[in-house]
Amino acid sequence: MSADPLSVPPALSVCVLACDEEEELARCLDAVAWADEIVVVVDAKSRDGSEKVAREKAHRVEVRRAGYRPVTRRVRVLAGKRVRVVVELDPQ
């Protein structure tokens, strides 16, 4: 019997905050593709293709209104015991 994948904590989770970052976001996500989990939080006011790029390359995408600090705290809570390290990145 194999172990439940949620019971095994990933070594690293990356949280990327993005607003109008379409051009830089793909490069940024490619650079951290080795991470166990990639979460992109896209500002709801983003007017370019940031969300589309995020959905193509990230494990999870959340679209939120401005005010990233509460969102990044929420990502940490959602990750819970599965994540040992959370790294927050700016696509630039």
C-alpha cells in the first residue's frame, strides 16, 4: 500500500505574487520548476495574461484583490503541515 501523497511533506513550496507580470512570470516560474509546489497569487486587477501564464505553469493559482500580506499568510495556512519552507518571490 502506498502512502497518502498529502501525508508526505514537500521540501519546498514557492509562492509568487503577480500583478501585470506576464512577461516576467513565465521566466520566474521556469526558474523554480524544481520546487515541490508552486503557488501563484495573481492580483485581481492584473490586466495582462499573468493569470493564464500562472495556470499553465503553477500547481495552484489564486486570484485575489490587492493586499498581498493577508494572502501570503493564507497560503501558509493552506499549506499547513505539508510544507516545511515557503519562499515568496517577486517575478522581477
